[in-house]
Amino acid sequence: MAASSMGLCTVVCNINRKITTRYPRIFSLNTCHHVCRKSFGSSTQRCHSQAQIRKKSVPQQLVGVVGLEVHAQIHSNTKLFSGSQVRFSAPPNSLVSFFDASLPGALPVLNRRCVEAAVMTGLALECTINRKSLFDRKHYFYADLPAGYQITQQRLPIAVDGRLRYSHLAGRKQNQVVTKSVRIKQIQLEQDSGKSLHDDSRSQTLIDLNRAGVGLMELVMEPDLCCGEEAAAAVRELQLILQTLGTCQGNMAEGQLRVDANVSVHRPGEPLGVRTEVKNINSARFLARAIDYEIQRQMEVIGSGGTVLNETRAFDYKSGQTFPMRDKEGLQDYRFMPEPNLPPLLLYDSETAPPPQGVDPQQVVLIDAVRKTIPELPAVRRERLVDTFGLLPEHSFTLVNEDGLMDYFVGVASQTRAEPKKVIGWVIKDVLGLLKQQGLNVSQSPVSPRRLAQLLDLLEDGRVSSSAAKLVFLELWKGTGRSPAQIVEEQGLGMMDDSAEIRRICQSVIDSHPEEVRAIRTGNKKVLNKLVGLVQKETKGRADPVRVRAILEEGTS
């Protein structure tokens, strides 16, 4: 039911003036960014630039320690405890049930789909799935949390003790694959809060409860990471795994995957240092920048004799800096208590499944059945690409990381006589390059795998030169529906067989470029490439470049 029909008041007026006195903690949560602006000025005035910080001397023995908390929105049609629809960018307060609005008497009903998604995610990440897990209330006051508490799993979560294995490219040429892992402490089910929209000009906050009650998986990682590059690589791999499983769409721009980073520095062998929390980062690239900046900032503070504060910070992507939101010196009491309206969540396997008599199968989740539905994970796909097609590891990363690109490559490779190593160059440089340039995804490619395979066969058979093939490809990209063979015939791009004509064109190029010929005769063989290019331009790429080079070498010797 829409919130407007329930008479919900969605405007919290003059929040700076009215709430500051009565709820000082809430003021720090909701309007801290106003205080930061007044206290610290613009983002460029808050602190030194990142470049300046990195230039300063810091104790080299200090190392960074990073732990992540990831909130993944479960891909489900309805919310975690209600039948309200889940849809991004719906009209404000149009997807709100009685329970989402916390009206008296409304009770939660657990969404089976969300439970299965959490189980599948836990299994894919090598977690132990708890046969019994519990729900708890986490109390805190926030304008877009109408109940005054969040239902989560604090005492006994659904999955524990997992591991996320991730790889990233390193080295100057980004061609070295480094594989590491990060421990996952737990995965817990919990409901999302609503959304607060701050209107600075009118000093008011608008509340949209569409997101209130949406199912989340919170993945808590141990502090096994050391820098922004590792954290970004781990999050990208997690994003790919969730998308492959279908448990989370992973669109960070829409808030479907939100990351908090806990960052500290210490000397190896000593206890971990005081940590800061960088909240709600919605991009892997920004995550890397925020963590690296925060590590450098803390090193500078310690290097100058200062003390790192236990605080929550935000990241300003424009300046590349973090800035304080609120301190965490006073431990907040969330007054956790068992959720009285939800019984323990019980899961089964094939050996402990309850008897079918008198049991609704919709109320039973079998771990073994969920395990059988897990698809091929990204790491396995990369290994298969390398083993089957002999690709370089860095190419397998590109194919798997781009949605749909691996299937596109396999489709081309299975329909052409060209070697996979030749196919990968066309797929990555030409197809993906134009897709990126025009802001398209792989499914929108004007050139189908079949058409590209046909073009590569023409090239493989020697019917077109490599430069002519590029021209044919650009014609295919226009999406006219013509085949590569038709384009070659219509535009006369087939390979030239007339040896006399090729020799005539080569001689004409030699005669019109005497300076280049003199340079070649004095030993500068690189200039020969220019003459080859001129001949190819004259022949529209139809001449065999090997044959052209041989004729030119003969004519300039």
C-alpha cells in the first residue's frame, strides 16, 4: 500500500534547529555534513591534498590493515519480511506495506527467496551454514527507520567462517596475476532502512520508505587486506560472484552493493592500531582511493607524533580525501534483544530433512538442494578459458569481468577457423573497444559472434588483408545486416591478385618519396613501414602487406 494512502508524514522539517537540542546523536548522524562544511570549509580546505600527504615522510615500518563490511541487496521481487515490491527509482513511498511503515500489529513474514540467496552465497564463499540461526533487534533512532530498530542477526548468523579468493593483475604491464584470499567472518540477513533526502536550502529532510525492509546480506570480512588495490580486487570478485549466483545484481551506482572500510596502521608484530571507518563507498575505484588516502593520512598523523582518532569518516571522490563525520569514542548501546516475532531459522540437509507428511515444502530450505544449483564461478571460468583456448590470464580476466563478453568470445571461437589467440584480439580491441567508446554493453553489439566469425574466416583464407578486414568490421558495426562477404564484394575489398598492378603502385610510391628512399638506403629500415602504409592506403588495404614489403625492399635496395 502506498504510504500516501496511509497518511504517513514524510517531511522532517528544520532538522538542524529542532533535533539538535533533543537528539544530539541524531543531529550528528543526519546533518554532520553541514557541520563539516562549516568547520572545515570546502573539500580543498579541509586538509592537505593527497599528493602533499604522500610527499611527507612517514615511518616506513608502518603497514596498513583493512577490513571490509559489505551490504549486498538480495535480488528478490519482494522485501525480507513483507510482500512489498522491490524496484529501484519507483515513486517515493509507493512500495510501502503496513510492516515497512511499522504500523501497530503488523508482523514480519520471512521471505524464503532471501534465505536461499544467503545460503547459496555462503556456500559459494566456502562458509559453514548454520542449521539454526537467530534474528535480533538492533535499536537506534533514525528518521528513516520508523520502527526504531533493525531486524538483523547479531547472536547467531546464517553463515560463518568463509573465504573469498580473489585475483588481480599486477606489474608494470598489468600482466602478472596475483591470487590471495580474505577470510569472511560471517554473513547475516538483515533489513535495509529507508532513504533520507536532505534539502539544505530549506533545512528539511524528506523520507522515502521504499527501501525500508529490503533484504540485505551483510558480509563481514576479517582485516586481511593491506591496501586499496587489494580491497578493490576483493570487492570486484565478490561482485562477480554475486552476479553469477544471481543473489545480488551488484549495481553499486544504485546502492545494491555498499562497502564500509575499517582502516588502521601498525608496526608488524605489534597490536593493531586505532581504526577509522570509511562509510558507504559505492565504487570499487573510489574504495581503493579512499583506503590508500586514509592509510597515508594515518601514517602522517603517527609520524608527526599525533594520535589517530576512532571515528567514522566519509570519502569525497572529487578531492580524493576522507573527512570526519562523527567520532566513535563513546560506544553506542544498540540494546540487542531477540526478535520476539520471528522463531529460529532452521535449515536442513538431505540427512536431516523433516518427514514430508504434514510439512509445507515451501517452509523447508534444503542446503544440499541449494548447493546443486550453484553455477560455474568466475575463478573456474577463467581457468577453463586459459586451459581450453590457451589464453593469457589477463585476457581471461577481461572476458569474465565484462558481462556477456566470455559468451561472445566462445561464440566466435566456436564458429571460426581462426586461432583463439587471433579471436581474442578482435574481441577485446575491436568489439569491446567500440562498445566502451559508445557506452554500450555486450548484448547491444551490432556485430554478432557469427558475423565476426565469418569475417575472421575471410581473413584466415587470405580473401582480405588485415587492413581491409578492419574496414569490413566498421561496415558491420553500422548494423546494415549485410554479411562480410557481401561488403567485400560491394566495396571491392577483396585481395588484389594482379602482380603487375601492385608493382606499379609500389613503384609510384617509391618515385614520389625520394627522401624516404634515401633514408632507407642509408640504413633506416623503419621508414619502410611508412611506404608500406602508403601502398596499403592506395590499394584500400587489398594488397598483401608481405608481398608489398618485399617489392618495396627490392625497389629501394
